[in-house]
Amino acid sequence: MRTTKSLLVALVAVASLVLAGVGGTFATWSDSETSEGNYIETGSVDLMVAKCDSDWQNPGPFKDDTPYGVGLDPCFDTSLAPGTYTCYSLLWNAGCVDGEAYLQIKVSEGNGLAGNTTMGVWYDDDGDPDTPPELVAAGTIAGLHGHEIGLGALPAGAVRPLKLEAEYVGPCPTRSLSFDITFELVGKDDLVESLGFKTYGFADSETSQNYFSAPE
């Protein structure tokens, strides 16, 4: 009996050593490779802006901002005197995801003039040519400075008209007024929104540099 028991103990010990050796062999001779930078793109928004001559007629080429584009045309770039100045543009969602369009005005020079210059913003979010664009925001440029102005829907592949109208009430300025107009398109995740959540996953923004110079 003792001999049999000793034999069993020896067999268990040998088996343990073999298993330990096998485990060590796998640990020593393992190899792994990693493929980095993988992603799946589920959608995109691509905002393009074209400036028109008047009443959305004769639009120029659709442009986007640097570094990939050539930069946007300024909405306003002229000598400032008491009066009204109007800019007609077209916004195009060249991507494949529906989005919401926004606008921001940021004054960089001439805060005093910005307080005496009003800005109205009109946008057509339904795409119906028989309905005129609606006024979505109005106030002094100083008052609109830094605020996110919601324009409305801009579906994938859609083009929508935008009108900006600046009015300077005087007196004749002795300084210049510089401000940036940033157009932003934010994509929507319809599946997430159908569950009752507001989630935005894609965004694109373009900036137009605008300048009202003082009369010479």
C-alpha cells in the first residue's frame, strides 16, 4: 500500500512539473501584433458657404475654411457710413448626416461702433421656395457678440438661403469695425434622439472675416 501511495504522489508531482513546463512554454513563446488607428465612420457633416450678389442670385462657388479649403468670402467688406448693408449667402450640407445650423458673431475691433450697428439674421429652414426666410435673430452687433444663434435645420445634401442685414445709424465713423461670423453645422444622431436623448456627434464650422472701414 505504501508503495502504491508513493507511486501516486510521484505521478502527481511529475504531472505538476509537466503542466508548469507547458505553461511556461506558452508564456515564453507568445507573440502579439497590434493594428492601431482603426475607426468606423458612421456619418459626416460638411458645411459649405457661397456668397450671392443679391437676393440669392448668381452665387459664387461654395467654399469652406482653411486648412482644407480656400477660406470664405467676407459677408461685409466695405467703407462704413450711415445706411443699410445686406449679405445674401447659401449654406450647403455637403455631408450625409442631417444637421442643425448655427451662427456666431465675434467682434474683434470697434466695440463702440458695434453698439451702434444692428444686425438682422434671416434663414429658410424648410426648403420651400414659396415661403420667405424667417427672422431668427436681431439686435446690435455688440449685443449679439458671442451668442450662439440657432438658424434651423440643414438636412444632408440640402442648400438653404441665409440673409444678414447690418444697419449703421451714425454718426459718420472715425474708426473701423471688425468682426468674425462663424457658421456651424452640427450633425444629429436620429437613433439616439428617437430614444429621447439629445446627442450631437459631428460638427463643422466655417468663419468669415468681416470689415467695415472708416471712410477716408
